[in-house]
Amino acid sequence: MAARARGTRSRATARGVRVRVSRMPGADDLPLPSYATRDAAGLDLLAAVDGELVLEAGARALVPTGLRLAVPRGYEAQVRPRSGLALHHGILLPNAPGTIDADYRGEVQVIVWNAGHAPFVVKRGDRIAQLVVAPVTRVRLDLVDTLDATARGDGGFGHTGVGTRPRAVRRRRSRS
């Protein structure tokens, strides 16, 4: 077994990072989040709504999960949207990814926005989002007078996207 560097407090194991979880009162009937497939990156988060929540087109709601997490120091939990809900129903998470910091101990709740054209019904136990646990890199900011130049410079907000063509791609003239 390899020795850990002094000062590290990672809770990573051969089976993954250990995250302690507790259920809120009234959420005992809901299963814990789980991975849908062996190689899935995110755990499915379930709605802990009482009965049904009807989300009208254009409306937002805070959907409880009935869970509290103790994410280990050096990690964060990211709440991300489910692609199928976005594609088929227009259900988005407006602050995605939502971050659950290692020192937060409140209930995990998901801001859900119906960007679709029809009401959407959230039922108790529905999969509404995914939870991805990821390492956090802490940085130290160094204030300087100038930054090194790059080919891109300060071009942004689509600067390298639609309407531009990489220099290496040129049309060939057809030889007739």
C-alpha cells in the first residue's frame, strides 16, 4: 500500500470517493442516488416532492431531493441537468452546474426551469438531475501588470465559433 503524502485528507478509495449522506425527515421511502450504468459519471437525483409538482411552461421551481451530503474536503458535488429531460421536455437547470461545497450541510435542492411549451409534471421519485463528485483545485491569484500574449488575445463570445474558418482549412479548386 502506498503511503499518503503528509497533509492529504482524501477519502478516495479503490471504489471511489466516499461521501456521507443523510435523509431528511419524510424521505425514507426514496432510494439513495445511484448510477444508472456501470460507466455513468453522475448519480441520479430523485425528486422528494409531496405528490406532484406541476411546472408550467416558463416557470421555475426549487425541487427538494430529501438528502444532505458531507462532501469530503478537496471535492465538490455538481448538480447537472439530465439530457433526456432537456431534449424531450425543455427541462433545464438554470444555474448548471450547481455546486455543493464540502462545507455545506443543508438539503440538496435543484432549481428546475421549464423552458418547454407545455406543463411538466414532477412526481415523487422522478429522476430530475444528476450529481457528479469532482476534485477541486485551489488556486493562488498573482496580481501582475501585464499578461503574456496569445494568438487569440481578448477575442471571446463566439470569437472562434460560427462564421470563422480555421486557417488550415482551405477550399480546393476542382480540376476539370
